[in-house]
Amino acid sequence: MAMDKAIVSTNYRFPEQTGVYKGKVRDVYSLSTDVLVMVVSDRISAFDVILPEGIPYKGQVLNQIASKFLDATSHIVPNWKIDSPDPMVTIGHKCEPFPVEMIVRGYLTGSAWREYKNGAREICGVPIPDGMKEHQAFENPIITPTTKAEQGAHDENISAEEIIRQGLVDEEDYAKLEDYSLKLFEHGSKMANERGLILVDTKYEFGKKDNEIYLIDEVHTPDSSRYFYLDGYQERFSRGEAQHQLSKEFVREWLMENGFKGEPGQPIPEMTTEIVKSISERYIELYERISGEKFEKQSTKNIMERIENNVLNSLQRNMLMV
């Protein structure tokens, strides 16, 4: 049976288009009307490397989850979304991004655990108590910001003090970013718990437009967040076992098992049809778990034309063209 088509690149010319930025996963078209058209492709990255195969429906999953959470959190902080006219597209306000990502961690896991295990008792200026175990909940969620790296480079951990000292974000704005991040995490955690999941950690990005702070980019997706299953968490934790998790971590684990850690010169393991299909199924599973809705696969026939038509209709409908 033929595989469903994955969209790994786009090349549109929308009216009023002034430029396009191709990120690891998203193609973002800038319009002269201070509007962005973000097409979420089916590309997948890990260890800051774009993997050679696209994952069918991944773009749809990420865009629809982000769209849902932007709507669900708009009472906490304004966000950039204006419309989501296609399962793979969000159209929104162009904001000036802050050069930091706000990472909120509810549990000691992932890279934080790796640092802790190697003796670190402070991450990004935040003290971590002795005697903690892997996957243990922090008393209160902590914020461990990173600087936003250029494409291909690794994001670097940084403390709040250093962000303010370097003038990356002023003190008043940074206090708001922390406040918004913790409130968003609390809200996301409640929504996850209702679905039998634990929101373990996530990242938020913010920008400014007309001197107002906006939440930008994706929110609570499997690319930006890690989730554990609530059921069995405590038993696994008390036995020191790995948690059953829904996140992109399983892709990283598969790569590491096959000798790839994103280091220069390392060959990327072969992504067989079975691997691609299993990754696609995991993304769909996460969508259904976190949204509580059945995932409706959109036809992958004539997908490029569909996206273009839907975007043009939305720009006209929302009067986003000059």
C-alpha cells in the first residue's frame, strides 16, 4: 500500500509577500500587511538536525494542537493567531520575537536530569535540591530559559539574571514572560490531566507588537512539550522505571539507539517505511489523547493547491490584503 504523502517543502507566492523563512519544521511567509502565513510541514527534526524523511500528518497534528491551545489560552495572554484556514496553516500577527525561549519544567527529566545526574545542582540559575530522582515532580514548576540559536546551532541555557544583564529582555517584560509562562503551564497541565496525561515540560515563545506581549509559535504540541501518561506514573516512578511518554523523545531515543546524537559527521540512521509509519501513528495518538477528539486525516491529494486556496480565501475574508 502506498504511503500517504508527506509535505517536506513549500514554495508559494502569496499576494503582498515580502519574504519567506524556512525553519526546521515551518515555512513562514511574511506579508507586507504585518501578517505571517505559517505552513507547518511534515518535516521532523531532532538534535537540531532535519531528518531525511517527512512524517505524514505530522504538520496537521502540530498545527491543529497549537491552534486549539492558542484558542484555549487566549484569556491568559494575547496570541498571534488570526485564523487557521487549513489543517496545516495558521495565519497571524507578525511580532518582534524575544530572543529567548521560556522552558517550563514540572519534572526532573530529559536534559535537566542528564545535567543533574552529572552533578549539577543548579540549572539556569535555579537551584535543584539534592536527592531527587529521575522523573520526580518539582515542588513547583521551574523556568529554565534558553537563548534562541540560529538555524543549526544549539540553544544555550541562560539564567534570568543573565538575560536581563545582557539586555536580551528588559526586567519588566521578563517578569511578564515568567508570569505568563507559569500560568500557561498551569492551564496546560489541567487540560492534560483531564485527558489522563501529565504535562512534564514545555517551551513558550513570545513576541511584541504595538508594545504588547503576544504568545507566538506553537503551544503544548509534541514538538514543544513532553507528556507522561498519568496512569501508572507513580508505580513506574517508585520502581525507578522509564515513564510511558508521549513526546518527540521517542524519536530521539530511536536515533540514539542507532548511534546518532546529532554530532558532526554522524550518519542519520535509515528511516524505513515502518519507522516513518510508526512515528506518524505516535503523533496521531498524541493528538487524540490531548484533544479528546478523533483525528481526521485530511486527504494528501492536491495538498499544495488546497493550502494555497485556503490561504487566499482567508486573506480575502479577513481583509489581510492591501
